[in-house]
Amino acid sequence: MAKDFSRAQRVSEQIRRELAELLRMEVKDPRVGFITLTDVEVTPDYAHAKVFFTSMNGSEGLDEVLLGLRRASGFLRRELGKRVRIHTLPELHFHYDASVERGAALSALIDKAVKEDQARNDAADDPDD
């Protein structure tokens, strides 16, 4: 039987959904236009939330994106307070999530190894010898 999500996990997921909506619809700063929120981790006392994001541009221009997010954090926190009903509204800390880039690089390496292996097998099976 599947284990139920803890309250902290439910709150984290709701914060992620609401922040994604706010970033998409309300924040007008062009620096934060091409990001995706990947995860939110809330401390047990709900005082802090680590918000992980990826950028469509990769790590290029990351400093500008982080600056835009930090500048918008007060607005985001205030709007989040209107949408999420919890006693303590967490302070938002934004962190770049490079796991998507690492995953794509590993996938490319695997694809390359498979192609090389296939080429080696095709050469070994070639009856021209």
C-alpha cells in the first residue's frame, strides 16, 4: 500500500504549484521568464523554503535569473500568503537545479556508447572478411 504524503510534502507541492503560477502569470521581470520550478523543500518549522529551478537557457545568464528571483521574492511571498493557508509563511531561497543538464549529458553519453557498440557489432557481423 502506498504511503501517504506527509503534511510537509503536501505543503511543498502546493507552494511549488502556486509559485509556478505566480511566476508565469504575475511576475513581469523578463529575467525570470524561462524557468521551471522542479522542487520545493520546506524546513520542518516552515520558516524557510528552498525553491529549485531550471532554466531553458541552462546555466547561461544564471546570475541574472537569480537576481530577478531574489528581487521578486517579497512579492512572491506576499502573494503566496494569500493563496496558501499556513501559520508560518516560509522565506524563499532560490537554488539552480543542474540535475536536468546532468541527466541530458548522461543520456547523450549513453546514446553515443550505444551507437559505437552497434557500429562495432555491425562491423564484426560484416561477412566481407
